[in-house]
Amino acid sequence: MSILRPGEAHSQPPLIYPAYASNVARAPSRPLIRVPANMVDLAAPVYGYLPIGEGDSDLTRQHAGEPLGERIIVSGRVVDEDGRAVPQTVVEIWQSNAAGRYLHALDDHPAPLDPNFTGAGRTITDAEGRYRFVTIKPGAYPWRNHPNAWRPAHIHFSLFGRSFLSRLVTQMYFPNDPLFPFDPILQSLPDPRAQQRLVSTFDLDLTEPEWALGYRFDIVLRGRHSTPFEGRA
Ligand SMILES: [Fe+2]
């Protein structure tokens, strides 16, 4: 009996290959069931296969007009556990608009959508591991986790780093948010220092006069000082 992986009949070994004796006991004995992919199963926006364009890192210039809200710059360095730069790695972000509303079918928070804001961007780190986004400061939003539950303003981040082992999905927060003590996602991190690693710092050097405040968010992939994964206490 031979069960093939869907769509991989010629390029991959079958799941059961009797000549390889111990494989028989480990492999499924009945045909695989295909679970239909659903938008709800997606944990992040789908960016497609197009190369990263220059405009992808400026979320304020993806539409005909400018989005409403406070324009900000979010920038930092991606480093590994030894502090070495991680160059040429894709950094993806997604976030709510300034009113705390996502452009997502399941977001029914009664706050306005912004026709000039999608809330998703991506870029690639330079030779020193640096990345930079221009965006709008996201708003807090309710999320029904418990009575009167509100998420602190945050930006979602996704990185792959050098390999699958350095995969990171996390959230960046803004300094001194009064919602921190009430947020179970941030509070799920037992170490306050780890919580602090998810909070960006206001940076006057990143701030551009007459234009936008700057927030620094450095990211450490793996190791003792790693940027924590979201919701994985
Ligand atoms: Fe969120």
C-alpha cells in the first residue's frame, strides 16, 4: 500500500514505503483527509510572491490619500543571539488603523475603517540588520477576552531570520501604555524584563522634525535575550 502526499506524487517519497520496514508502522494507514484552507486559519496577512517594493515599508503611501492618525517611524536592528546583525531578512508587520480597527472581515469593532490605510507592510533588513517602517500609530481596540478587555496599541511583527529555528511572530508595544497591566498577552510573559523587550522606545534621533515621531524596536532572534514570541508563556 502506498499513500502519496497530495500533489507530490513524483517529487517526494510516498508516506508508506514497505521496503523501508520501520516506516510502515509510523506512517498513516488510511488516506489523508484534506482540511480546506480557510482565511480564519491565517495568522498573518498574505503578501504574495511579488518582490518587496520600495513602497511596501511606507504604510502611509499605499493609497491615493494619506491615512488619518499620528504618523510614526518604527525602526530597529535585527540581531542573533550573539548580537550579530541578521541582514537580508524579511520583516513583515500588520496593525489596526488609528481608530483601532483592522481591515479584516472578522473585525466588527464599531470604529471607522480608513480607506487610505491597509495596515500591512514589509521590508528587508540591510547589511547591518536595520529595518525601517513609516506608518500610523495604531489605536487600542476591544477584544472580548474578558469583560472590558482592551489590547494596548501594538504592531504585529513576523520574521524568519536565518533559518526556521529563528522564526519569530511577536507584537511591538508603545512606551507607558496604561493598558499593559490589563493585557493577558503581555502579562503571559512571567519575566518583566521579557515584557520590556516587547516595548519600543521613543527615540528623538529617529524622530524627523515637522514629520513624525520615531520609535526604536530592536529584535533579537533566539538566545537568552531573545525577543519573546507572542502568547507563548
Ligand atoms: Fe492585534
